[in-house]
Amino acid sequence: MADYFAMDSRQCAQELDSLRKIYEEYAAKGLKLDMSRGKPAPDQLDLSMDLLTITDYKGETGIDSRNYGNLEGMPEARRFFADILGAQPDEVIVGGNSSLNMMYYLIDLGWRLGFADSPAAWNACGRPKFLCPAPGYDRHFRVTEYFGFELIAVPMLPTGPDMDCVEALVKDEAVKGIWCVPLYSNPDGYSYSDETVRRLAAMKTAAPDFKIMWDNAYCVHHLTDTHDVILNMLEECRKAGHEDRALMFCSLSKVTFPGAGVAAMAASRRNIDYILKNMFPMIISFDKLNQVRHIRFLKDMDGLAAHMEKHRALLEPKFRAVLAILDEGLSGCGSIARWTKPNGGYFLSLYTLGGCAKRTVQLCREAGVVLTDAGAAYPYGVDPQDSNIRIAPTFPPLDELETASRLLCVCVRIATLEKLLQRQ
Ligand code: PMP
């Protein structure tokens, strides 16, 4: 391998030729591999099968979890999630299986009615706007797009969203909130620095009811011994005199079962009271049986950490394999690509030369490897640089992941050479 930027057009064409031969060999294998969605693999789901043998339904205070009632969640579940989220139990609502569902509900609430600290419903201000650190989680962006917010991309840095940019944008009263995945962000795997958290909590916003959608989806999903640690957003907001600003979320989707876990949120008491009052017409109670079952199964923070170590044992080799193959397949070609090396979470980001991501994904797909669509991690699905590719190493078995990653390297190199030849 040689530095592609040091090659003349004849050398580029020669290299392209030999890579196309390798590519054709992959294409002839009839591969059907998928590195597109961040799902746990079946062996991870098997870790939680004992959950289904738990038939205990009485709560610790005698609540019969089979019945209606306790919209706020079982007391032991509120305590468990309070520990995870860093809040008090009475600042927590334990919901159904999906935190995204809770986030959607709150965006809906803000849109239709506003919050306890809102002068008016968000949709009363013409076209409200929402900040989207990008690349970010496509489904966050989709929720706010669906309601009709204008999505404003904010560059994502290794320390979190570009705070100079955020602080300038929130001077606009139409900007109502920001999406955040603060620990092991989707897709870069970055964790917010203390300075970023403090600036988000303290910044002056023109909208008095500005909300931080603090989606701590990967809060216990470590992949190494050196866990990233972030500040507690609710606490920082409180210190800054903005305690109603933070809405924090997490779920057990990637702890037990994505389709049948338990989700929770935490916020100020004022927000929790307001949200429960507004949830009241929607539902009588969430699935408390599943809440009890999960607490019996995971027990406490030590039990949770021990369970997550089992996930780590299955996931770490997959991340390690992808990173080693990217290094082996791309590092020798000069700076044609860079990639993130997360300490946790479900994803990593590969950044190609500008204008090469879509072509890379297309080449992979045509040879039988499905990646997330290029641009998917940006508002409206458009990456202005056409550079980011989200890699989800968790679901495929290790051997398939290795094949897919090797093909990916070939495709990045082909796309880069095509681009360089166009430029020459
Ligand atoms: N937030 C983030 C950042 C995610 O990556 C995901 C799942 N991919 C979710 C939320 C969805 O969580 P839940 O299953 O609790 O709805």
C-alpha cells in the first residue's frame, strides 16, 4: 500500500484496477451481510432468558403489579432507574419498553401544549427549531422532523456538540431544544466533556422553556476497563438555576431485550408532576409486571454492572476486529479515512474523504454488504461533506463482520481513487 495522495494518475488507475479485481472476487461470493442497525446479536439476547422465568409480581410495598395503577412506575423500579440516571426516585417515571416512545411523547407535549415553564405551546411560535448535533441518532431527528420543527445541524466534536455554535443558536427564541446522546454518542462513540455539560446547563437561551433531551441510551454500555464518565445534567441544570431544562432518558433495551425492556425518564419534580398529569388521559399504567421482573433479574447497580460485563465479553471482540481491519486495510493509504475508537456504546464512525461516503456504501451494497445509508446520521439524511459512515458491529457474527469490514476497506479505497482520478 502507498500514500494515495502521493500517487500520480497512472498509479491511481493501476491501483484502482487491482482493487476492482479484489472487489469482483467479493461480489462473486454472493454475500448477504448486514452492518446497518445497532441491534444486539442473538447471543446477547440469550443472556437475559432467565428474566422470563420470573413469575413474582408483588412489589416490595405490596403493590400487585398485574393490576392498573401507579402510572409513575413501581417504587423499586423508580429507585433502580434513579440510581442509573442520577436522580431522586420521585424525579423518575418508569415507562413501557421504549425510551424513544417517551421522547416522542414529550416532543409531542411540547409541540401541542408546551411545558410547565412554557409561555405558550411550541407550535405557537411559527416554525420552532430543534438543535441536532450531527452526526447523531437518526430517529431523534426523525421525531422532531415529523412534528414540523426545523432541524438545525450542530457539528459534533469529540467533546460533544460545538458549544460556541450552540450558544449562538439558542439566542433565537424559536430554538426550543437540543438532542443529546451524552455518553458513547451514536454514531461516533464520543462522550461529552464536563465543560460541554456545564455550558449546556448554564447557557442563556432566548426560549424560557428550552429543553435538553438527554438520551443516556448507552449509560452502562462500556466496552473497556476505562469507562467514560459524564456529569449529571439534571444536577448541573439545578446548580445553574435551570432545573426544568433537563429531560433525561435511558432504557434497558440493550441490557435485556430491545423489544421488551423497560424505559425511564428523570426530570425536575415540577416537570414530572406536569408530565404525569398530561400522560393521565393516555394510559392507566405501563407494564409494571415487566418492571418487577427486571428489578428481580438485575437487582441493583452491582447486578446491572455484572450483567453488562457479559455483554462486553461478546461485543469487545467485535469492535476490536473491526478496528484492526480498518487499521490494516486503510492506514497505509495516507489520510484517506479516519474512524472513531469508542470506549462503549453500539457504533463507531468512519469518515471517508469528502464526497466518498455514498459511493462507498453503494459499492458495499452491490457486493452484498448492507451499511447504514450514508447521510442517515444527519438532519434530513444529508451529510454536507458526504463523509460519514455509521458502523454497527454488534449484530453480525464475528466471521461475517470480518468479511464485511475487509470489503468495506476495499470499497473505501475504490471510492477514494475514483474521486482522486476525477480531481486530476
Ligand atoms: N436512543 C439511542 C441513542 C439509541 O441508539 C436507541 C436505539 N438504537 C434508542 C434511543 C432506542 O431506545 P429504546 O429501545 O429505549 O426506544
